[in-house]
Amino acid sequence: MTFSRSHLGATICLRMATLGCLLMASSFSISADPVVIKLWPGTPPGDTKELPAESDLTKPGDGQVAGRSVIRLGNVSEPTLTIYPADPAQATGAAVLVCPGGGYNILAMDLEGTETVEWLNSIGVTAGLLKYRVPRRDGRAPSDAPLQDAQRAINLLRSKASELKIDPKRIGVLGYSAGGNLSTQLSTRFASTTYPKVDSADELVPRPDFTLLIYPAYLVNPENKQELAKDILIPADAPPMFLTMAQDDPLGCENVLVPAAELNRLKIPLSLHLFPTGGHGYGLRPTDNPSTHWPERAADWLKNVTKTTK
């Protein structure tokens, strides 16, 4: 596996810049040139169907967030991990894998991707932006292919810790909505990889050291929202978790309350922040809703959790 350094060449990040959306009206900035890693040497495991070209599927009239459009990346068949190092002058040594949401159909690549990268860099955290496979693959559970991508990404990130000047024991994951579901799967199904070994990186255990779930989706049984979804089984050695959601989120705040109760039962450290209003899909874009303050709570939590995991 080799690194390719550039301003992202023909990758999605350059396309986003060309679209005039990347980093727009942001209060943060990217610290250094990103590093793009192709996750799989050939066709990703389990993929058999050829998709149309990867592109932004946003249509005229699609909703905006905080007065700005959202990049809705679709038809991802070549997943990548793009690493954005923190400024060495303020780097903490911690790193976070970022999983955008989008219902496992598209990826909100700026709202829940690059804007999160900027924020993490601003607090001294190296970020790895995961571009995982969407849309859902026929005949497979929605999270199957994305989980393979996420496990491979965190293994690669940890295997490159020395080169990236990050602590291999302080590598976490942050996900929004469906990306929060993916982050939960990654944080609970790490006993073995879900794909055949590719190289020495896959000898590592794909377990995040900490997890941030931002308005996560699909974590409760749709027929009984007082219990976890059937595919969510939290082990006793799951990592510490930060969970946040708004009470008026149409997905239902049970998606953080029920997992938090199970984490508490297992005595796994957690930080739960429930806000009265905010809806769903706001990312880090400031609004008048109380939920807009979740990054402040998360930054405080990260300072503590990355200290305890050294």
C-alpha cells in the first residue's frame, strides 16, 4: 500500500473544490496536504455490479443546511481513506476516522465530511475521511460493504501511525446518521475482519479506541424502539462513546438513549448529550438550535478520553 500526495488530483475532494462547495464559509482550515489511500488493491470484496460514474447527485431543490447546499456523493465503487494531518504545532497525537452519513445511499461529503475534518484539525486531531461504498449493494445488508471499508480504513490508519506521527492507541471514529450506524458497527464488531486479509495491516484488530455518534441512525428496533436493533450487539470491551442527538430528530432520540443505557449497564464510559431541538442532519453548521453546541461538548470529551487511552 502506497501513499499518494497531492491536492487530491482527480479525487472527490478536488471535485468538491471545483464545485465551489469545499470549505466554503468555514471558520477552520485544513492544516496540511491530505494523503489519499485507495482501500483495496483491486475490486472491493463482494462487489460484482458496475455502477455509473461517481458524482454529486444533488438536484435543484434539494434541501440546504444553514443556508448552504450539501454535496451528496453517489455511486461510490472505489472507496478511499483521505488523511488530513493536524498542524504539528498543535497536534495532540490523536486521530479520528470520519464517516459521513447519507442513509447508506449517498455520502454528505462536505456537511459531514470535510467540515468535520477542518474542525478536528483545529483542535489538534489528525482526521481520516472515509469515502465508503454507496449505494446499498443488492443482496447485502446496508452496512456490509461499508463495514468492510471502515475496518480496512482503521487498520490502514493504525498501521501508518508512526509515519503519520499519531498514537496507535488513540485512534477513534466519528459518524453521522448512517455513518453513526457504521461507526457503531465498527465499534462493536471488531472481533474479526469481515473480509479476507489483504496485507499485514489486516493482522491488526479493527477496534476504535473511542467513538463519537452524532445523531446516529438505525440503532433501535423499528418495531420496538425501546430495544437495540437486531444487528447491534454491544460487547463488554466496546470503546468509550460520546452520543448526541436532538429530541425532535425524526429518527427518534431512542437511537442514543437505548445504546447509552446498554453502555451504562456494561459499565462502558459514555457521555450523552440530548438537546431539545435541532432536527437531523445539521453537521457542524451553526444554527439557533441548542444542538449546534455539540462540537464544544465533544471537544471537551476528546481531551479527556484521549488522555486516558494513552
